[in-house]
Amino acid sequence: MYETEEARLKQLKEHLDQQSLPLSEADQAIRQGMERVRREKKQARKRRKRIFGSVAVVALLLLTFITSIRVSPVFAQAVASIPGLEKFVELIAMDKGLDAVIQNGYYQEIGVTQTIDDKTLTVDGVILDETGINIFYTIESKRSLKGLQVDYIHLKAEGIPEGSFSYGNIMDEEEIHTYKDRIDYQFGELYTSQNQSFDLSVAIKLKDQETVFSVPFTVLEQVKASEVYTIDKKVDIQGQQFTIEKVTVSPLRVGVKITIDPTNTMKILQFEDMRLEDEKGELWGSIRNGTTAFGGEDGKYTFFLQSNYFSQPKKLYLRINKVQALNVEEAFAEVNTETGEWLNQPNDQKIQLLQSNKHHAEFIMKNTDEEEFPFYFLGSVIDAKGEEVETPTTGKYGDEEATHWDLNFGRTDYANPLRLELFAYPNYLEGNIKIKIK
Amino acid sequence: MHVKAIAGDDEAFLAVMQLHKQSLLRTALAFLRNEDDAIEALQEITYRAYKKVRTVKEPSYLKTWLIRIMINYCQDQLKLRKRYTVDDSGLETVSAEDISYIELRDALATLSDQEQRLIYLKYFQESKIKDIAQSENIPESTVKSRLYKTMRTLRSYFEDKGGSDHV
């Protein structure tokens, strides 16, 4: 029909095809285009922080989390069988104990909602035991939730022990109408009350507008009781001693209570590879995303491991091969936030102060072999007058070169220098500890 | 290889871009008629595609998809250019053959953005009707009828011009 036009088009195509192409410039352009994306992703990663808050002075927070997620087919299937749980997979998949909680049907659907203006908060479900509560919730809106920030979270219940909690999630760039998160509230002591009614408040900020949701809910199924094993055994690692007091096995976590010998010349910081091992060699390691230990007073600590509550092994051992430790006199950092000057820190000076002022300090630690040091390393902050300076919000993030820790001080009328207790540091003692639990 | 690129694998994406860079460059040159602009366009399209590559649903349409976002970019650039720059084509020395091409290109420039894409994909990239339909998200029969209508528009353009075929 249109042969003439087609012929002219063909002619032009052939003419264009004969043009020489700037191929080496093209290769460079492709590389530059890809590089731009990588740079942006790196920037974006920097902004991804998880926010940790603490409501109790007695609780010390040691936190660690990783970003890679592997999901077993069995777990994926268990998740798929519970409506609405699928969207939380990334928030629970790093923990074998939570994995087993889901597979054993101990996750409890709630489905209570509250709508304020165009935003709806839904408490999807919870996991409650004597050691804490995990609350899975979603906020949805017809309008974009981009830039949403959780301002604060309160959990009220009659007789609820004080504790620590962690929350905060990264919003999926492609799902700007949904924000989902897991609140991990960990009780400072075992909660054995019959009361299973809670009142959750979630305050969010979006474009300078604050919305406070308040959702009451009741957990119907009775809490499963913890199993307590008394051990009371003294152990030694390169001359430093501590006592394993008892092991408490609960659905959400296993707590290992340890007392550290006050005559030690080194301060023991973290039991990095502490793990449970059953008769088949199956392992349960430390908590990967949440609170990893409580304590500190009188050298008494409770460290938390992923739970094997539902696996019911015949035999169970507690194993430790390496421990983070520092000489007592090196185990704190002393820094002036106004001048940026260090007065004390571990001899190998792995921590640097990137920037600081009276409101805020940012520390970094260079990665070794591209491995990020996964621990939140700072504990209580004491000023020159011996008064505590609270750090209501702290954040940790990593980029390709270093791990960053952000500290925001609760007040600015403190006296420099500040003394920061170190809770974790990459300096190790090695040994081989194996203790029979059952 | 395409499947891997969709999963966001660096090397696989680079390989896909290497595979299609000639087609992409030719597309940019056909629309922008300038090497520097074509290179800039390729960088921009690499950037946009690499950012979005996870969202492509059907790997086999990756090439058509890349060409499509390249054409979109070029058409946007041409609109900007119209607003801000003077046409300097009068400064070039051209042969009679070139005049025929320039005329055809002028004719193509009068078409709507979608008509230009359809013509370009069909006659310059020699894409299959099926692939064009997928990339434009319209039925194959619609691609055919629109191409047909576009050819009629082109013919009437030349007829109104008084038969430049005879020059």
C-alpha cells in the first residue's frame, strides 16, 4: 500500500546504520550512568537508620543487626499460611526462635485498627511471652507516607515491668502507602501477670503533622511459661573468670545469666559467639536484631540467644569460644564534645570521632575486610560532674568504609569531657567453653 | 543473562547495556542528530534503566523497553531544544540525497510522539509487532492500524509538499 514511504524509511534506516558510532565514549557513558546509581544507593543506605529507644534506666542495650535475609522454604510456607504475616517476613527471618514461634502457631493474630483522618493503623499480630512482646503493625493511607517518622511508642498494661524496646523500619520505595514495623518490647524482668490486655500508643510525624494512634488489644492465648535451668558454674577464658548462673528458655528468647568476677584485670564486653548446641549439633546464636543483653550492675548480666523453646532437644550445651574484652583502664572512652578531643580510649584507637557538638556526636569505626562491626558499642554517658547524660535516640548505620554511630544527647547543660562506657569492642580472648544445660 | 539483570546484578546489567549500546546509540542519533547529545542520552538512559531494572516484568522485552525509554528521553530533549535553541541546520552543506533524508525527518517530526515511536521501532529497529504491542501496552491489532494510519499521514505530508520525490 505504502511502498514508496516504506522504501524511503528503509533508505533512511540504511543511511543511519552506516553512521560510525562513538563506541568508546559509549562505554564510558554506561559506566558513568551505573556509577550515578551506585552513588545514590550508597547515599540512601546512609539514611537508613533504625531507631532505638530505652524507657528504663536499669536496662542496658546492646544491639546488633544484619541486613541479609535468608528464608527457609518451611518457614516461608508457615508464614504464607497466616494471613497478613507475609509482609513482615523480612523483620522476623533473621531469628531462628521467631521462625519456630511462627511454625508452631504461637504468633497470634490481633487485627485491631484505628483510623485518624486518612491514616489507619492496624495491630496485625503479636508474640507474647514472659520475657517480652513483639508487636507487628501496619500504617496505611491513600496518600503517600513518604518521610513518615515514628516519634515515640508507649505500651501500657497493668503491672507491666519496665523494659527496653526497639522499633523503626525502612519504608519500601515502591510501597509509599504502607509502613510496616515490628516493635520489640523486652521486659526488664519476667512478666507473669494474668493480665494480657495492652494499650499501644504510636505517635508518627508526617510533613510536620503529628498523629497519635492509641489502640487497645488483648492477647487471648495464655502465655507459655519459661523453662529455667540453674547452672552455677565458674569458667575461665585466658585468665578472666565468670560464672554461668542460670539459663531461661522462653519462646521469644533464651536468657543466659552471667556474673563476672570483679577481680578480673580485663573487662569482658560481649560474648560474641555464645550459642546453644543440641545433641545433633544444631546451633542457636545470639539475637541478631534487638536487645542482646541486660544488666551491668554488680557485674551481673543477662545475655540473650535465639530461642530453641519449641525444638525440645534431648541434650543441650552452652558454648563460647571467643569473648570481647579490654583492659579495665582502656574500657571507656573519654571525649570533649565541644573540642572533639579524646582523653581516653582503647590503645589501638579503632573508634574515631567524626563530628560532635553539645547536642550530638557521631563516631565511626573503619570496617576490617569490608566487615561491619555489628555491635552498638556505647553504654551510659557520664559527664565531668559525675552526672548521667541520657541519650534518648541513637542510631547506627554502615556504609562501605565504616560503621557510624549517632548519639543525640538529652540535654546540653552537661560538663565536658564525657565518659562513655564501652559495651563492645573488636578485641578478643579465645578459649573453648562447653557447659551442659540438660 | 537478561533474567539476571532484572535481579539487579551489576555485571549482568553491564552486559545487557553492552549488547544493546549500538541500537541505543543509533536511536539517540536518529532523534537528536548529534554525537555529544547521543552520548549524554546513553548515560542518562543507563542511569534510568539501572535504577528501574528490577521493575521489568518480562526479560525478553528488555531491549524494546530500553529503546522505548531512550526514545521518550530524546523526544523530551527535542521539545526542550525547540524552546531554547535556534535551528542551525542552514549552516550545513548538504547533498541532494541528504535533502531527501532531511525532508523525511521533518515529516517524521510532525507525527505524534507515539506515532514516531511506532515508526521508529517498526522500520528502524525492525522490532516485531508483538514486542511493540507489549512495550506500548496496546493490542497488536492497534499497533498495526496505527502504523497504517501513520503511513497515510506521511503520504499526505509529501503530497501537500508537492511531490518532493521528483526533486
